[in-house]
Amino acid sequence: MCGIAGLVEKREGRTPDPARLRRMEDALRHRGPDDGGVSIEGSVGLAHRRLTIIDLTGGRQPMTAADGRVRMVFNGEIYNFRELAAELERAGRPVSGRSDTEVLLASYLEWGTNCLDRLNGMFAFVIHDTRTGTLFAARDRFGEKPLYLCETADELAFASELKALVAAGVDVGPPDSGALYQYFTRGYVSGPRTIFAGVRRLQPAHAFTWSRNGSRDWRYWAPPEPAGEITDPGEALRRTEEVLRESVRMRLVSDVPLGFFLSGGIDSSLVVSLGAEVAQGRMETFAIGFEEPRYDERPYARTVAERFGTRHHEFVLRPEGVEIAEELAWHLDEPFADSSALPTFFLSRLTREHVKVALSGDGGDEMFAGYDVYRGHVLSERARKLPRPVLRAGAEVLERAGRLGGDRRERLERAARNLRDAGREAPLRFRDKQQMIFRSNVLAGLAEPSWAEGWARREAEDFRARFAASPSPLDAIAAWQRGNSLVDDMLVKVDRMSMASSLEVRTPFLDPEVAALVNRIPFPVKMPELRTKHLLKRILARELSEDFVSRPKQGFVVPLNAWFRDDLVGYARSLVLAPDGRSQAVLRREALEGILEQHASGRRNWGPAVWALVMFENWCRRFQVDAARLAEALRSPSPEAGE
């Protein structure tokens, strides 16, 4: 697990500045504190930081092939590197060392860009081949490891994190108008777009080549189209358990101590359960919780730890933990409002005190229909058959009950919105559920209407097209979650927060064999009678009680509403309403004052929105983005006119 970066000079006879490469390397030091290096060959400079996991004494980077004409920097792990090494030996290209880096480089020398078809792992790498004068880059199938690209008239730059480009003085461009819209609706920016107009992300399962003759991107892998041929529940259960057990086994290969994130939910508990079958020695598990019982899953994590005899560690996150928001903003690279990044940061820090690698349950919801949105879609389709007056009346009853306050307020408000939305077309219902900060119609009332409405129309067209191209609405929802919210929210959070503590996190649910299998199992088998994540629960029920596996999904939720109503009111106001507050360049000051006042008084829950504003202010300060540039981005041409 590492950080990579590089510069390519397009101007004839120029070589990259070593000082700029060293600044890029230094900006990524947290990703690889064990070793580093810079290599310049002609017009191409490569930089690397290393976290040693496999082959602690070898595998230094940038790595150069024996003939000196091919160099590589690599971030990640190739889980099947031993099998590939055996195949390379049979092909007459034996690998002398023990590292997956050497195997990856030899695979390119043997099979060229087709080596991607053989790799099972999480990775982002760049290969400089002086024999062909090309740069070849690729990112893993699910987007676990990041890669930013920035190309100007004079140079091509790349890095694992945006901050490395900034450190090198790369011209990243102004803030991106569409990215700002995405942030203030979803809470994150979706690739290939980034917060800076001049930078893009290489997408998951994509490769990129560059030479002086031009460049191109291509997709090298996609899961099979949903087929649904495995209709027997027993067969689906058996195959699911087989592929997950093998995936866990592959991810336990390490030359350093490893452990398991254990939230107490179904996904991480199942990974621990399967790990107990194949791991050597006593396992280490790590959990985080809150003082507020409603949000605290530590008792469930302890149940799992006791069942499998792990050495268990816990951390309690309190409101004062928000004080590290500025540090979070720096590590997250772009504006990012998923509050679960906060506990993930502290969980990673706790884990790194004991081990260097951890397995997590991320991806289980996306692969096995674990979110309520699947059930919600089916129920909404049924509700659409009811007369509109009945839906409106039901929503009004729920809204009145919600205004009474209490612990059920958020749930009642959400149920009322669901009833009001039931009559709308499925793509827009689902689009609105992704808008976790401000819905597009609300944003238009808080900011420049032409900016918000223009991007809302563009986004609505995109969702309609996605649903129209999918075999069914449920398949469209699954494809979005795996290709968008998983990649640009969940995996960004896990990568940046774990790497902030120099911890490698591996995700057994994100395996090509798992992805292929779930697309062969129809939704009635994956969620019979609307029981989400049914297959995983049935496997886990063999080891834990039915009450444990059947309890309602809790999620990794931070008690923001309470915190920003009590302990953190002053902190939020001091940032957002400061004279130089950057949020005021996007949202009207009176709107911001209203949001903070309504939340503090308890008249409305704006907790996630307040956190989004706090994180935006911290990000702007750390990356020195001023209000004038933000205001200019909002005045840029509408997407209909310019894209």
C-alpha cells in the first residue's frame, strides 16, 4: 500500500524538476512512511512512497525492469501474485523476488496491457515504457485505489492524491461548477469529475495510455450483465459462502500483522466469521462507538468478538472529536460530507496502533442489496397505485407527528417524504434519495437558482438514461451504488482515512468473483419478501443468533443532529458565518443563518447540512480556495450550454 505520483514534460528536451517530484513524494508520506524514491528518465519523472506489507526487504520503487527500459510505480496489493508468478515461470519469465510489485512488472513485460485481465487486487499503477515511448496507467476494477490525472499544454501530472498535484504547483484549474453542485446535494464529488476543473479521476476498471502521438482511456473490465439464472436459494447460498470464504482467504496474505474492522453489523461480522475459519492464530478486532446508545453498536461487536475469541479493541468518539475536521479535510482531498469519515479516521488510528493491515466489510450492502432503498423502491411502486389524495393525506399525518419531535422525528419526516414522492417516476425518486445534504429544489432556493436548476436538469436526464439502459429499476439502483456512491463516497472515505494513519484496508466483498456471482442471482433470491441482505444473514445465522442477524440495519451513523444542537453550535457558527466564510459564496448568508438557527432551536434537523458546511469551510482553507473563485464557478455557463 503506497502513494504514487509523477510528471511528464511535453516540451522537447525538458526533464521534470526533481524538486517538484520530491514535493509530491513528501505530500504522500502518510501513505507510505517506510520508504520513498524519485526516478527521472528523459521526459518522465516518477515518485513513490511505500508502506511495506509484502516482501519487507525487497520491492522498492520506482521499480525498473532488468533491461532498464521499463519503470513502474504501484499502489495497492495483487492478491493472486503467487499464482501469477507460477504462470510467468511456466511462460519462461521467472520472477526472482517475493513482492507483488515484481510480479506486476513481469506481467506487463509478458502480456503488455492485457496483464490487466489476470490481476485480482486493489491497485493504481503507472508504467513508463521507453521501448514504446508510452505511459500506461490503470486502476482496479472497483476503484479502491485512487489516481488523479491533470494534463496541460506543457505537462501531464498524476498522483494518488490531489494534494500532491497542488504541492507540485500543477495548474489544477478553478473550482468546477458541477462538482460544487454534486457536493451540496450528495455530499461528495463523483468521478471522473473532481473539485478542480483541470483534474480528473481515472475511473474504476479503466486504463490510460499516453504518448506524444496522443492519449486514450478504455474500460478493461465490467461485471457480467444481470442474468438471474441462479434461482435456487440453496445454490445461491452455497455459492455465496464459497466465493466469500475464498476472497477472505486471499486477503489474509501478509508479511505483517493484520486485523479486522468490526462494527457489529452484518458485513464486518461475516468477514470476521469467515476469517476465523482460515486465519492462523488469534485474530485482532477493532470497533468504534458513541456514548449515545442509539448510535452505538459496540455491544454487537463484542458479541461477535466473544463468539470467535478475538482480541478486541474499542474507541469511543465524543463531540470534541470534530476538532480534527480541518485535518480530515486535508486528508480527504476534496469537499466530502459523509460524516462516517470521522469515526473511520479514529478507528483507523486505533487499529494502526496494533496492526498494519485490516479487513473490512465495505461493499456488502452494494453487492447484496443491503440498503433500504431497494425495499423502498418496491413499496413506492405499490404505493403509486393508490389515489394521490390518499398519499397526500398520509404524508400530512406523518409530518404532523414528526413536528411533535422526539427520537422518531427523522424517521417520520423521511416516511412522509417517501409518501409524497411515491407518485414520481423511479429515476427521480432514487436521485432524490442520493441528495443527502440539500435536495435540488431546496438548493435552488438557497443559492443561485440558474446554477442549481441547470445542474438539476442535467442530473435528472442522467438518472433517466441510467434507468432506461438497465434491465430493471433494481438493477439500475445496484449499478449506481456500485459505480458511484461506493466508489466516490465509501471507498474514498476508507482509503483516505486509513491512509492518514498508514493503514492498509482490504475489502473481501469487492472481488471479481463476488461481483460476477451477485449479477447471476435475481433480486427475489437476494431479498425474498423484501428482506435485505438475506443471503449474508443466512450464512451468519449459522454462527450467531437469529435476533442478531435480523435486527434493523443501523449503519455507521454519527449523532450530528444532537452534537450541532448542543456541544458544537458555536464551532459551526464561527466557521460558516465568519466574515471570510467561503460557504457564503455558494449559499446566501441569510440562508446559512436560517439553517443554523433552525437546527439549534430544534425546529428542523439540519445536522448533515451543517457538517457539510463545516467540512467545506475547512477544505477551502486548507486548499486556499477563496470566495471569488467559488462565485465565479457558479457563474459559469449552464451544463446545457457548455457540456
